[in-house]
Amino acid sequence: MQKKIQERIKNIHKNFTIVDAHLDLLFDIERKRRRGQNKVIETEYLPKLKDGGINIIVSSIYIDGDFLPELALRKALDQISALYSELDESQDKIIFVKNTTDMDKALKEDKIGILLSFEGVEPLINDINLLRIFYELGVRGVGITWSRRNFAADGCSFGQVKDRENGLSDFGRQIVKEAERLGMFIDVSHLNDAGFWDVMEITTQAVIASHSNCRALNEIMRNLTDDQIKALAKTGGVIGINAVSTIVAEHNADIRALADHVDHLREVAGIRHVGLGFDFCDEIFGNPFSDDKNQDDPYDVIQGHQNIYQLTEELIKRGYTDDELRLIYGENFLRVYKGTLK
């Protein structure tokens, strides 16, 4: 029986299209290139992505608070420039995905496709015209906030405290409408509850939560309530499960606890609205891999893309079919991306 499971896992990671809807890739790439490294994706990321069978990565444009507000625009442009340099050096291995043709090419040629998405619109400051500029540079996703306030909206808190009550500002509403007009997907991960419901009120397309879990299982504002999950699913959107320990569970976060979120999403939203958005942080932000599951600092419950087969094994043991796993591992997010990109 175990041999059959291992053969099935191998087939899934070799033949299924696998999408990770959130990785702070450019934050790491730009920092390392500034220190003199090159071919960072090819040498440090590609082997692990290939080991995990990853086909498409959505890289965030995340700006550390030390650079806000004055340097947000510059740091975002530096990150995009770093990606273009990586593409020049490794064009036979990675593809910058800006449309469905690029996505199909990445899959056909067995290259890693990279999409770009804001994780907080701080680089726009309060100028809606800059959104078009970033679109022309290749950005295709709009995560309206990180867990802090900007000109567009309030981000959610990480803890079990009362959420901020402010929703989208007028500027935030402009962003949603203009992003949809351009052909960009809207991402509500990190947005507070009031902002989430404002997006649901004005959106005309599928909305995603690229890296969020279920508040019913871990009651923090960073996760989605069942009502939010249902509302997002009603738009045709997808929720990507997050593998960061503090998002997974208050205590003893592990593979089983992560799989519980998959179960809950399937039950509440339906299988067509579940995806992967691991948000792996340990290697990027310097948190060491650890076997101590009671530590206060967050850690990745899966130690990198090369180990996501552990989740696959757990889901197989829970009775998930290949058709269900095919949707969760990539087809659901591909449906949204292809329905949005122009």
C-alpha cells in the first residue's frame, strides 16, 4: 500500500500543474543581487522548485517597513529590475508570465513561470496613474495591503485583537476598478474585514486570497471567516493555504493542521476554490528550520517546495482523489489567472 501511495505522489509532482500563489521571491532576489550575487533563481530556487514539481510561482512585491514611505516606489522598481536581470541570465529556465500565452509557454517548455503581484500598494503612494505603469512593467496581481495601513485600505492585524474598522478608501476603490479594467487579479490576503467586504461589494470578477487560512480553525484576523470564504467562492475565486505556523495554528502547527485547513475549505467553499499559497518564509527572512513546534517565532510547517510531497501524502491518506488534487494543486488558480489576464 505504501509503495502505491509513493508512486501516486511521484506521478502527481511530475505530471500535475502545480501553482504556488505566493512567495516573497523578489524581496530575496533584489537583496542578494545588490550584494553581488547573480542567477539567484537558477542556483538557489530552481532545484527546489523542480524537486517539488512547481510550474508557476506568484512573486510578491513586498516593501519592508524600513523603506516606507519615501522609498516604496524605488524599492518596487528595484525588485522588478532584479527580476528582469534574472530573466536575462536564465531565460532558458524561467519565463515572466504576463498573459495566458506566456503561461502556456512556460508549461509547454517545462520552465518556471513567474507572475508578479503587489503585496500592499505602497509603491503607488496615492497616484492611481502609477498602476498602469506597473501593469506595463508586468505586474498582474494587486494585493491591496500587507498587515498595515496604506492610502488604499487598512491591513488586518496578525493577532487575536479587535480588527480595524476602516474599509477601502476612495483611492482603494479606484484601485479595484482600474485593476479589473486593466486585467489584474485582486488579492484580499492581509486585508482587514471591512476592506474585504468593500471588495466583495464592488468587484466584477473572481477574487483570490493568495495565502490565507480559515479563522474557524485558527482565530486570528489574518485568516478568513466562513462567511468570507463563501463570499469569495461566490465570485469564482480561490483561497491558497498558507504554511506559516502562526497562520496554521496557535499551537503545534504541522502538516496535519495545515491539511485541516484544506478539509475546511473544501467543506465550506467547495473543491474548486482551494489552492496553494505557501508563503514560505524561513529561508527568505532567516528563520531557521526547527523541530521545536512550540516556539513563538513563526516557521514553515513544510520546509520548502522540495518537501510539499508531505502535504500530498497527508491529503491522499485523507481520501483526496487525483481529480481533487489536480484542482487544488494548480488548476483552480490557473482558471482564475486565465480568466483575468488579457
